[in-house]
Amino acid sequence: PDIQKDVVRLKEPHVSGSVFRLFLGGEDTCMLDPLQLHTLTSCGFNSSNPLIIITHGWSVDGMLESWVVRMATILKRNLVDVNVVMTDWLRLAHQHYPLAVQSTRTVGKDIAHLLQSLQVRFTNQLHLIGYSLGAHISGFAGSFLRGAEKIGRITGLDPAGPLFEGMSPTERLSPDDAEFVDAIHTFTHERLGLSVGIKQAVAHYDFYPNGGDFQPGCNFHNIYEHISDYGILGFEQTVKCAHERSVHLFMDSLLNEDKQSMAYRCSDNSAFVRGICLDCRKNRCNTLGYNIKKVRTARSKKLYLKTRSRMPYKLYHYQFRIQFVNQTEEIKPTLIISLQGTENESGELFITIDEGIRENTTLSFLITLDKDLGELMMLKLSWEVSDMWKNVWTRMQSIFLWGGQESKPQMMLGKISVKAGETQDRTSFCSMNNDGQQIEVAQDKVFVRCKEDEPARHRRKHSRLVQIN
Ligand SMILES: *[C@@H]1O[C@H](CO)[C@@H](O)[C@H](O)[C@H]1NC(C)=O
Ligand SMILES: *[C@@H]1O[C@H](CO)[C@@H](O)[C@H](O)[C@H]1NC(C)=O
Ligand SMILES: *[C@@H]1O[C@H](CO)[C@@H](O)[C@H](O)[C@H]1NC(C)=O
Ligand SMILES: *[C@@H]1O[C@H](CO)[C@@H](O)[C@H](O)[C@H]1NC(C)=O
């Protein structure tokens, strides 16, 4: 399609099918009429302040979802000198999904017209936040505005998937729609070839919390129960949990300034859970939510992180690398690890290694904790095996009495290191008494920072990677 042709002209009369309300606080809003500019002054719109426009998604019941006003309240309370406007396109959103989809470009045009009549400073001062279909609407609004009118930022909160997945960039939210576009994907779980949230990257930075597929605390197994209890609304409740998580993650970034969630660029989630992606060089990591570092990139970057199941969602990410030199048998051990840092300790963490450990392999995995341990000082490690392996060993021991001595299975470890994603510090661990790195089954062994890895030498200024701009 010819984009140029679509660029809106202020002079053209335009009757908006959408309603725009300036949020004043509490329950109070004031309707903005783009054709009657005096409503701006009477509503208290302050054109020297930034403008944020929140746009809702598809509506099953024709009611404005409660998160919209909550988001407006949080934005207003945290940013103070800001105009917060809510797009109400419920009349068009409350239709069969394909019809609602057909209206998205029109609603985008309504927003573009509003912006032109408000004559706000677009690039620095304008931020559109859209949820589900509202994300694509925000994208369409941006596609009508070019050059000096280009929108500063668009945030897509779990942009809708059906009828948008795989479409060309002009048919959905895309990085061209604003100077900077970010998206949070929270419900891309596919069923019958469809996913509620779009899977593909649509922004400069695309965040996939917990893989983007589904979210902790949202119980998928309850879906059938919910349907039998509440009918189609039960389905809605279940779907909404993961879909709407994108909204709550964004709010979290405003509500918990000291707990900004960090995400890391990775090829996919299975690589991420192996812990190999906790790297921040060359803008490979960024902050999820409002305080994102706005770096324009040529290509979309996919970022991954783990979160808690409730607010504050932040988790701290640690990559463990353990080298296994040799062991008595090929085994599938469970490792029991606890970490102690200057600020706190982790408690016992159980890691089951499903791939059998062969000689001379280095294993890498990701551990997440909901507290900051500070600088890592000590690591305690032991290992166990399943009952089946125990039986094998017990039998072997009774057959061969090794020189009359009982011999327990041993494991010889090589290098052990832990990298903290949030600080980018890597710590190597050595056995405490320099008594070698072998561990018998069920033996607790303590490791400390290796000599050459003392904190004093290693301590960088903890330039926290959280950037607030
Ligand atoms: C607009 O907001 C600014 C602060 O950003 C304030 O100084 C100014 O007085 C406000 N104007 C009106 C008309 O309220
Ligand atoms: C493991 O390697 C160490 C040193 O390379 C060696 O002394 C030890 O016998 C080996 N153990 C087993 C069970 O192979
Ligand atoms: C360690 O973490 C726990 C929560 O798991 C918290 O209650 C405690 O205050 C923390 N200790 C320190 C020293 O910060
Ligand atoms: C372990 O691997 C390293 C590098 O891959 C190699 O240099 C070393 O000889 C290997 N050791 C054993 C015992 O296979």
C-alpha cells in the first residue's frame, strides 16, 4: 500500500469513532474533542508536558478493563508533569474478533488526528502504550505520522497474534512506527496454530519473560475448570492472566524503581535457560518496562528473562559453569548448591542433571533468585544420585571389597564459576583447603573465591546496569 497516500492531513475534516479522555486522577477524566480545541484548556491539558496515550485491546464484554485506569493512575503519580490520555474504542472493540481487527487501522488514524490537533512535540514527548490489539493500533497511529511528526516511543504490551502474525510490517506494529519501539510478549503459547500474543519480534527490543509462552502463577490446567464454572468468561480469566501479565510487568517497572528487571539477548529460550546469554556488552541486555534504555538498533533484538509469579517480578540471574573432569561411572546426579554472598544467602538449590555426565564436560545452567546476594563469597556443593544408582553401587561394593575398604563413588570437578547477570561479575570458586576438587557422593564440600579472584582486585564500580532516562 502507498503509505504516502495515507499520511493524514490536519485540514481534512475527520470524525473520530474513538473517544479520548484526559486522566485527571482518581475516577476523574475529561473528554478531549479534537474538533473543539477549547476542550483542551478546559480539561487542563498542558501542552508543555509529555503525553502518554493508553489504548486497550479487544473487548469481550464491552467494559473498560480495570488495568487501564490503574495504569493511568500509576503513570500520573510517578511522572507527575505528564498528560495521560486513555483511548476508548470500546464500541468497535466489542465485536467479533475479526471485525475488531478491521477497525484497528481506523482507530490508529483517530489517534494520529488527535495528535496533530494537539500539536504536541512528537519525538521527545510522546509515548503510546497499547495492549493486545491496542499495540497494533498504536503502530498504525505511528505509521500515519512521519518526519518531524514521528512518534517518540511506542510500547506494545503482548501485541495481538491472530490475523497479525506473519503479516508485513505495514500491517502490524513494527519498528518503523516510532523512533523507538519496545514490546513485551507474555502469552505466545500456541494452540491449533494460533497464539493470543504475537510470537515474532515487532519492535527494536522484544522482551520474552519466561520464554514469552506462558507465565508463572497462571494455571493453564484450570482453564477447563474455569470454563465449566464461568462459561466463556472463565476462558477469558485464564487467557487474560498471561496476556495481561505484560501490563503488570510494565506497571511493576514504575512501582518498584529499585527492582528493575533486567533481560538478556538470546537466540531462544532453551539457550537462555542454559545460562549462556547473561551478557551486557554492546547493548545485549536492557531493562524491561518504562525505564528501558532507548537504543535504536537496525534489527529487532529478542531479550529473555525469568520473573517471579507476582509483583515485584524481578529475579536475579546467575549462570553456573561447572567442569566435570571424571567420575566413577556415567551418572545423572542431582546437585545441591547453596551460595553465600556479602548481602544474603541462597538457601539450598536442587539441580537435576538429566543428560548423563560424561568425562571432561562443562555444564552450564541458569539459576534465578528473588534476592540480591551481593558479592559472591562461598559456594557449598554436594551431589546425590537416584535410588537406582545407589543400588548399583551398593551391589558393586559388596562384590568387590576394594582392598577391604569401603569406597564411595567420587566425582572430580574442574573449574567452577558463577556469573551474575545483574552485575556482570564472574566469580571462580576453589576448594577451601586446597584439598582438591573431588567430592564423594552425599559429601558437603565448601568452595571459596579462588585466590586470584579476590574481591579487591575484581571489584569494579558496580555501575548498575539499570539506566533511568
Ligand atoms: C504546565 O506544566 C508546567 C510544568 O511542566 C508548569 O510549570 C506550568 O505552569 C503548567 N502550565 C499550566 C497552564 O498549568
Ligand atoms: C580422575 O582424574 C584424576 C586426575 O586426573 C585421577 O587421579 C583419578 O584417578 C581419576 N578418577 C577416576 C575415577 O577416573
Ligand atoms: C535475606 O533474604 C531474606 C528473604 O529471603 C530477608 O528476609 C533477609 O532480610 C535477607 N537478609 C539480609 C541480610 O539482607
Ligand atoms: C579435557 O578437555 C580438554 C580440552 O577440551 C583437553 O585438553 C584435555 O586433554 C581433556 N582431558 C581428558 C582427561 O580427556
